[in-house]
Amino acid sequence: MKRIGGLIYLLAIAIVAFLVGCKKDEPAAPAPGAGSAKAPAAAAVGKELNLFAWSEYIPEDVITGFTKETGVKVNYETYASNEEMLSKLLAGGTKYDLIQPSEYVIEALVKQNKLEALDHAKLTNLKNIVADLRDMPHDPGLKYSVPWMVGFVGIVVNTDKVKDPVKGFKDVFQDKYKGRIVALNDNREIVAWAMMTHGIDVNQMTPENLEKVKPTVEKWIKLVKVFDSDSPKTAMMNGDVDIGVVWSGEGAILANTDKKYAFVIPEEGARQYIDNLAIPKGAPNAEGAHLFINYILRPEVSKLVSDKFPYTNPNSEARKLLTPEQLKNPASYPEIKSKQTFRDIGKAASDLDKMVTDLKAAAN
Amino acid sequence: MTPGTGQLPEIQGAQRRPGLRGWLLFAPLMLWLFAFVIAPTAIMFVYSFCQRDELGQVVFEFSLSNYTRVFDKTYLKIFTNSIQYAAITTVICLLVGYPVAYFIGRASEQIRNKLLMLVMIPFWTSFLIRTYAWMSILKAEGPLNGMLLYMQLIAAPLDILYTPAAVVIGLVYSYLPFMILPIYGSVEKLDNALIEAAFDLGAGPVSAFSHVIVPLTRPGIFAGVLLVFIPAIGMFAITDLMGGGRVPMIGNVIQNQFGQARDWPFGAALGMTMLLLFAACFALSMRKSDAA
């Protein structure tokens, strides 16, 4: 078959360009069992630190500051959900030195013996962590993890558009706001909100409880316009939605940009999340990872993080450096009566995922 | 090829058996195919019969449950949804792409290359950047709505972004060149004499088009339809970004199994099913076009 060579060439360019463009979005799936050949460095600090952390969470100047001081180059790779991080970590393609999982993932990883125990002797600044975050059920005594930032899932309202008072989830998910709502694109979150509305413990992810909240989740999904976990504030600022359930840090940023945005802790319950730094088992540069943890525990460094990402800072010394305005932001330092944290739910994650996928597919 | 053919004294041209040099030249392609097509497919095939553990790691324990789950009505519905979106995309791409390809193919050589260049230029930027650009254009307070409001064509901003329409716009935009290029290839080779003959024999433009031009460019149409339809079914980035994550397509479901749901075996089973489906479609259409 004599096809015109030039055309094939053009097509090839097109396809390659397309694939390159797509690549960013696809999780690299390394061959299983193909562990890195790199031998873990001994006690010495390695030249490079492979940091695997949430997107929009670690300011650039913190990383450059660390490199300037220690000479350790930081490779900052990002993820958008805990589960994405787990998939890549467990696939074992890259050896990460430092990861940033939320509390329920820390619990699961500790259970499966996937984390290195921290050497507290090297973490001289650990004393700065506030007392009430030192003995959480996911990691009592901070043996494996150090809190990075604490946040809540809350409601953000554009008060120019939404005039009625909004106190909880049931005020958000109303028919009159259909198509004006943004929600986190996280199947466990939306189910957890429904569970709180029904007065069910968010960690009792049993088939009966799922069945009980299913009609609520079904109704809510139909009302939502955008599901976005990475940057839910974007749809809000673009004027595509007026009300939403988002991370407190995103809510705080909105509240800082314009007075019209109000952040509300839902009265049904506040889901508190604690993101932590932890060292995966077999990290090649565990020494460098300890250095990094100790570096960010310094009050002046931790303050830089708070300036950029206004979540709740777990560092008591750093809080003293914040301005009164920062401390007054209700999205950063809210008053909360009942806090709930996520625990590991194991295989129930599959049932939950199926239910929400099912409901999303049916909603259209 | 039977072993006997090698013993024939003289075999000409294409029928000659490849020598060592031929195999050496062929080896990089074979290696490539093995490393990036055969091996991953084999891994996926094995995974699709496995189970997951609490953390989401693959446990090698034979089971057919992943495949029974594929045929659950939830996923069947998403399959048909995806096929619908891909079909709409393909039809629009064909309707828009055919005239463009025809025009480029019939233009003079100088203009032709410039026009082809224009089709290719968007590929110089990342696909994600182009998708985000579309999002800014379509958003409620974006330039499109701003212009329409200013021209007083609409009273309130159009609701386009985060709707199925936005998904179709994104899909058509991304895949249009894949329709234009193969059709252009067929049109370029079109023999003008045949079209003139059709007119001489009394055919009007419509009948010349449907009886002469379309059949002659069928290979290009066929390739274009395949190149648009198949990737469009599996697309997940556009549905997430421009559809607001509300319209799950089969690509999103598979991606989710490897991400959030941490159920690689089920994701692998979905992937294998899609692969078989495509292979079957392809085999069927090949047989049909052979018969024609």
C-alpha cells in the first residue's frame, strides 16, 4: 500500500504530540515488583530528596531555602488525592523519601508496616507541634508522622448571590441551588457529608449505612455543577458556582481575596483532616527526609507555609508569628464543637466507589 | 508461509524471505512492541483475574469476579454513555472535517501545505493547556459570554462550561485533526478525470459526490472514524476538566480504579474488555470492507 509518506509523518507528529500532552494527566504505571535498583544510602545525607506531596501545598521558597541551607536537591512531585499517592507509592516505581498523606492513610500504612519509624533525636523542633495533635488515634506519639497542616471541610458561600443563611450541608444541597454548587471530587467526602447529616459516624462504612445514605447522596449529586478537588475555588471565582463544599484552605484563600466569600463550618459536623509528613519504608534518603521535616518545623519556615496556604498551622511557635488577621480568618482557625477524623476503611472503599460511580452515572 | 516456500529457486520482490539484515532492521520495532504493548497487555490480563488487598495492592488469587462486575448495569450504562459521546464526536468531526479535508486536498500545492500547517499548529502546545484555554473561553464570566452579552444577543450568561455540551466541544476540538488528515490523504489522490466522467455521464453534484467521491475517499473516512472514535471512548481528562467531573465515561471509571478506588484488578478487567471490544469491532469492519 503506497500511502503518502508526508501524511504518515504528520500523523505521527500529531499522535506523539497528543500523547505527550496527555502524559501529564495519566499516572505512570510502572511494572510491578520492579523495585528501584538504588541501594539505600547509609546514614549519610543523600544529594537528592524525592518529595511526593499534594499539589498547591508546599511553597517554592521553603524548598529553595532548604536546598540553599543543606545542598540537598528536592524533587517535588505532586498528587491530587491520597489514593493516587498510594497507588504510585505501592507500585514501587520511584523510591520516595518523603510523602504527605492524610491521617487515615498514615493509619493504613502503619498497619501494613510501610513507614519508617521517625528518629525523634533528629527532630529537635518536634516540640513545636501543639499538644492536642500529638496523640491522635492514627499515630499516637507521632512515631511515624509529623503534622504538616490541619484543615477542615467546610462550606464557602458567595454572599452576593446567596442571601439565605447557610449553616450546614442541608442548606447547601437544596433544589434552588441546583447547578450552582461545587463539591470536592472525592467519593469518600460526599458520602461522609451525607453520613454526618444522618448522624452516622463517618467511619462506620458498612453496607447498611451506605444503603441508608444512598438516597441523600443521589439527590446531592444531581444538584452539583462541578466536582473538583484540586482547585475548587476556581469555579467559584470564575462565577460558575455560588456555593460549595471545599477544603478550609481554599475557603480561606477565597475569604482573603474578597469579603463577599464567607466560610462556614457545617453544623452537622466538621471533618478534620491532618496532612502529615512521613518517610516510606526503604527510603533511599531517610536522613535527608529527617532534615527536611526538622526544617519545616522551624517557626519561621512554618510561617511561610501559612502565608501561602492558610490552613490551620499545627506549629505553636509559628502561630505566634502570624498576624492577628491571619489568626482571625474563620477558615484557618475556626471554632468547632465536634470534630471527626477519617479512619482507614479498608476494602469498603471499593463499595463506596461503586455506589458513587453508579449514582454519578445515573444523574445524567 | 509454509517451510517449503524457502526452497523455491527464485522468489521475486515482496515474496522474498527477509534476510538477517531485514530482521535486524525490524528488531527495534519488535522490541518496542514487546516492551510497550505486549508486556503491559499481558500484565493487565493477569491482573484482571486477581484481587486487591486492604491497601489496594494486587493479590494473586484467581477470580472471575472482576469480569462479572464489568457486566454490572452501572458500568454497562457508562459504556453506552461513552459510546454515545464518542459517536456524537465522530459524526461532528466527520461533518466538519470532511469539507475541510476536501478543500485542503483540492487546493494548489503551495496553499495546501500552508493549510496543513494550520491544522497541525495547535499540537505545538500541550493538550492540557489547550483544554484549560477552552475552559476560560467558556466559563460564565469568560470572553464568549462577555462578547454575547455585549452584543446583546443573550440576556444572561450561557451555561456551557461543565455541561455535556462542553465535553463534546472539547472532544471535537481535540480529535478533529485526526479526522482531517486521513481524509485529506484520500482526497489528495482523487483522480479528477473520474469526477469529470461522472458529470459527463449526467450525474449532478450530489450524485457525483455520493457515487464517486465518497466511495473513492472511503479508506480515509474509515481511518478517520477509527482514529476519532476509539480514543474518544477512552478519554477522561476532558470529561473531568470540562465536564466538571459529573459525566463519568468509561475512561474516568478506569482511571479511578487505578487512582482513588485503588482497585487495579477491576480496572484491568475493564481495560481488557474494552480492548476485546475494539479488536472485535476492528475485525468486523475489516471483513466488511474486504467484502465491499
